[in-house]
Amino acid sequence: MQTRWILTFTAINPANPGDVWQVGIPEWLYRQHQRKGNEKALGRIFLVGDVLQGGTAALRKGWSRPGKDDCYVYHGFPKYDYKSLTIQTPAPKGMAFCVFVLNDGTIDEWAWRPVSEIQQEHEGDRPDGITGELIWRQKKKSDNS
Amino acid sequence: MATEEEIRQFLSDNPPATEFAPYCYVSEAADALTVHFKQDADYSEKLNDHITVYRSLETNEIVGCRVKGISGILQDLHNYIMVRDKKGNIELALIFLAFRGGAEENVARTMNDLAREAAERNISLEMSA
């Protein structure tokens, strides 16, 4: 399975959040962005690594559409963004970086998504439109109080 | 596990083409069509269950989109329209028509914007992909 991934990451295992599993970017998807000169998409692979490998704020199951209930969304809050491979900018305010993963661990998309104020306050910083089952989320200080 | 340094090295060894060109592709596993008109730094906005648009962080204009549940549309499309060329490619603008009818006003407006962007850039979906 992993041989078709051109880059592999270690992420929280949805089946056992105390453990990790391997996820990866398929070569065909990387080549699409590469051949068409989409530097922003490639530069943001740094953010994919950040969110999956230590920067996960929450992990949800389901892409909120029929047939994709067994897929996953990881999101986090990197402090920066990439306009290209070399131009780093501050992260957009009020947004989470989402990594969309298929049920076999294949990464299918990565993108910034707004987090509305009400969700920031009440729903664990859930990005807009990400409504799947919460599997894991980073503990907040308020969780312990 | 890819470290930041490994990612940096990988990107250096596999650099992007020097000029950006608009493009689209279908992910069969995700059953989704993704379109990039421009390469502005962007964010995604879920419009409805089928359409997510990518908007420029700077100007908020549409710079791409993701159409979900695309396989059924592609299967049925030839019943309604002519394909574009001998290769069987489909003009991307036509795909948005499938979501135009009966849509709420803001969705219909966005579909028009997406179709216009696709037509202006003459983007086709390669059916052999």
C-alpha cells in the first residue's frame, strides 16, 4: 500500500488514538501539482507534516457526504503558511489547516478552512463544514478545570 | 515519517514546473474533481454537499473548486452533451451546469462564476485520466 506514496507521514491512528499509523501523499497527486507549477500546494506539504506529526488539534471520522463516512480529517493550527516553496507567511487568522485522508491512509487533499467564532467557543475549534465524528482532540487547559 | 528536512530535500529534488498553468484532475478514490484556476494562497469554503470553492486569501475571489460525487455526473454527462474533441475530453465549464439547476441563488451564482473561469481558461477534463 505504501509503495504508491511518494511522501509518508506518521499520524494518530483513528482505530486506536493511543497509537500511530502511516499515511501518505500518492505520487500521482504530487505529480499533478508539480507538473502544473502549483508551488503553493507543494509548499503546504510542510503544513501537512506539521499537522499530522505532532500538531493535530483534532481528528474526525467522516467527510460529511455519502460513501465517505470511513475517511478522516485531521486539523491543526500551524503558525505559518506557504505562498510558494520559499515564501513563508503568517497563518491566516481564524482558520485551521485540514488534511483529508482516505480510509487506507492516502492523503487526498490539504487546505485551510475557516473556524467560525461560535465553533471556536463551543465545539473544540471545529473547522466550518467538518462535521464528522470526533475521534480525538488535543486536551485544552479548560478540559482539566 | 517525513521530517521537515526530508520534505525540504524532496521538494528540492522534485521541483514544480516554473510556470503555473490552470488544471483539473479526478481522484477516483475520493470521487472528487479538483480544479485550480490560479495559484493564489487560498482557503476552502464548503458551499454545499457537492461543491467546495477555493478562495484567494487576499482578494476572496474564486481560484478553484472541488466537486464531490463526480463519478455519477461523468457517467451520465454524455447523455446530455457532446464531448469536446476526439480524445473525449469534457469542457470543464459544462460540469458546473449539472449543479446549476434548482440551486439556491448563491450556489447558482457561484456555479456561473466557476463555469466562466473554466471557459476563459479553456480547461478540459481528460477522460482517460
